[in-house]
Amino acid sequence: MKTILFACVHNAGRSQIAAALFNAMADPAKARAISAGTQPGTRMHPEVEETLREVGIDLSDVRPQLLTPEIAARTQVLITMGCGEACPVVPGARVEDWPVEDPKGLPAGRVRQIRVGIRERVLRLLQDNG
């Protein structure tokens, strides 16, 4: 099974959206996504929780987590989410960067647009990786 790591700085928005959507759409026997951050926040962005709840994904029990060497060691694909210089390095993983706007503090309509954009990228990732 392939492990996809979605990473951003605070792990409270973009990477959580991507991992949740990936896991909702992927065959769990083939791949699973996790998300982590280089400087994790203390809680999820409420606007992210709300926009995912609209599509049937509940993140109320999810907390941002630190990208640790243990997480990195089990990752085959690293997708960074616009973290610039703070993006992590995971030796041996294939790396993609998705420059995605941070949804923190944005109005609901804009967060929905970000969710839709991430969903389109996740669909392409799933198609490209069988």
C-alpha cells in the first residue's frame, strides 16, 4: 500500500483537506493519505472543518500533527502545499508541490473554491497513480 503525505506548515487547513478528500476517494487497499506540518497549529481552522462537513467529511476529532521522522519513513509520495522555504524534505519520496492558498480566515465561499481545487488535484493524483 502506498502512503501519500500531504504537508504544509501548520497542518490545520490545506493538507488536512487534501488528506481527507484523498482518503474519501481512494481505494484503501491501494493507498492512504496522512497529513502533517513542520510547525503544527493547536487546532484545525474552523472554516476548513465547516467546508469539509458540507461534503460529508467530519474532522472534528482531527488535530494538527508534527511531521516526524517516523511519518516520513513510511511515505512514498510527498505533496507540499505551498509552504515555500518551510517545506519538509522526505528522503526517497517522490515530491510534488501544489501551491494552494491558505484557507485560514477566508470567507466560506473562498474556502469552498480551495476545497474544489484541491479535490481536482487529488482526482488527477489518483488517476495518475492507478
